[in-house]
Amino acid sequence: MPLLKQRRNLWKSAQVSYHPTHGFSTVSHNLPCENELIPIASHIGSGRQFASSVNSYMATSLKTSSEPPTEPRANRAIRPAPHAPRSVLIIASFLAVYIIWGSTYYAIRVGLESIPPLLLAGTRHVVAGLLLYVFFRRTGTKPTGAQWITAAVTGVLMLFGGNGGVSWAEQYVPSGITALLVATVTLWMVLVDWLRPGGHRPSARVLFGIVIGFAGLLVLVGPAHLGNSGRVDPIGAGILVLASLSWACGSLYSKHGTLPSSPLLGAGMQGLCGGAVLWIIGLLGGEGARFHPGHITLRAWLAMVYLVLFGSCIGFSAYLYILKKSTAARVATYAFVNPIVAMILGWAFAGEGLTTRALIAGAVILTAVMLVITAPHREPIPVTAAVPAPGEA
């Protein structure tokens, strides 16, 4: 009985933590465990003597009580929600990442109808960054100077170099092909992580996937009449390759840099920094002379709103949620689902043809991405290594 009494006192002060289905933080509650001794014994009571003593105690208590044991009201009030709503939310978040991020390439194309590329990307990220920063800054977190430096560096690499390059290239490259080329960011991340000081050498399978992926790029920009279809604009394709490389460098830098504990606050800081640079470079490049607010079509305005609210805010929030609730391998599947969604939307709504060349190159590139994502790693990789592509976040 002393052992039983000691265990009961220990569990009276136990804390049970779980993730609410509508938030990103962990909530802890003090739960009285007087009526939960049998579950405790079965789960953590490894000694047979302890489990037997507990069951005997409960049997004696039931004999002396004329009413069936009831669960305390406090326990019922704070019990975690059932798994069904959480599963539905996870599925909805995956669909949001698949469909919303896959559709941002088509939205960029629509926005380019009357808004210059760098001003389009800059406005998108400044507005989204301002919304995220103001909202999550109210939580009391004050970014440090080092965190602003990291946000500035990653904002320039990922948003100016990455997303700005995607927006500029879509003037010459179809949105579906753009998404396909951007999928190579996964390959670039492996290469950059290998070549950096103290980097990790990829396995033979991953190296084979990288070779396959760049072979797919050559199919897209190769001989002019391969597969009886024209090749992709080589300058636009080159900008997309550099944009993917810039995004990979920024992603890896952000892993080793200092950012606030709130990912959405960090995203807001990156949006403000990267968006400001996009505006400055766009104005210096003469885009201000081509920007006429009165001539912007309703389609372009709607595309801008969609990119800000859905692409940068809702899509990124869903991405962060599935990072916390699912595995890295499952989250990384967006890398080869988004190009498929983008190519279908471009074909259905923008009249972009699904040529033999594009289909062959797409199959090759997505096979390479799958080889890299599913390859076993020598050491665990953090779940945050799965990052959105430059045309999406």
C-alpha cells in the first residue's frame, strides 16, 4: 500500500498536454487522476504488484459504493476533442497546400496581365508581411536585431531572388512549365547543403535523382523540335533555375539563422524585407512607368487578393499546421502535386498546351524529386526541411 499511495500522489499532480485542433501551441492542463488509476496502471505501471494493488483497490471501492463511479465534471470539460475533427482539419490543410499553392502560378499569370512582375510580387509580399507582422506582433514577441538581419537575408534570397524570378519568368514561360521547373528546388537544396562548409554528402540514390532531374531540364530547353513541340524559352527557364537556386540558399540559411519562435511572425518579417527590395528594384528597373492603377483589370486585382490572402496567409498557415501534425515525407508530397495542379489549371483556363515535350520532362523531373524526397537519410532531417517553393509561399 505505501507504493500505491506514492503512485497516487504522483499522478494527482500530473500534467496532460495536447495540441488543440484550432491552434499551433501546446496547452497543458492539470487533471485530477483519482478515477483513472486503472488506465494509469495499464499504461505506465510496469510492475505486476502495482497493477494488482490498483485493481484490488478499485474492486474494494466499488463494493462499498452504491452508485457507479462517475467522471468528474472538470475531466469531461477539458478532455481533448475526438480524433475525427482533427483528421478532417489535417486533410483540409493538405488539400489547401496542394490546391492553393498549385494555383498560385496561374494567379501570378493573371496578375501579370496588367501589373509589372516585380511590383506584383513586391505588393503581394509587403501586404501579406504587414498583415502577419501586425497580427502576431501583438502577442508580445519583439524581434531582435539579429532576427531582422536573418529576415532581411532570407527575404532577399527567397522572395526577391526566388518569387521575384518566378514572377518575371512567367512573362515568357507558361505557368504549368514554371511550376515544373520550380520543383527542382528540392534538388538544389540537396546540392547546396552538400557544398556548404560542413555539409552532408548525399547518397548514391539522391545523386542519381539529381542527375535525372537536370536531364529533365535539358528536355524542356533542348532541341527546338523534340517531340514535335517547341522548346521552353531558354532565358525564362534560366531565370527559373536561378530563382530555385536562390530559394534553396535562403531556405538553408533560415535553418541556421535566428528567427522568432513564431513562424508566422518570421514570415511577416521576411515579407516586409523581401517585398521592399522587390519594390525598389522594380522601380529602378522602370516598372513604375508601366504601372497604371487605373488600367488594372478586375481579374488582376482578384489575383492579387488571392495571392495575398490564400497563397501567402492561408496556404502558409496550412503548411505550418501539417508540418506539426504529419510526417516530413507526407508533407513533401506537395513538391510533385503542385506542378500537376498548375499544369492542369494552365491548360484549362489559360490555354496552355500539354505538349509531348512537357509531359516527358514533367515525368522525368517529378520522378527525380520523388527519388530525392523518399531516399533514406544518414541522419534525421528536421521536419522544417520541407519548404514551400518560390512560386507558392
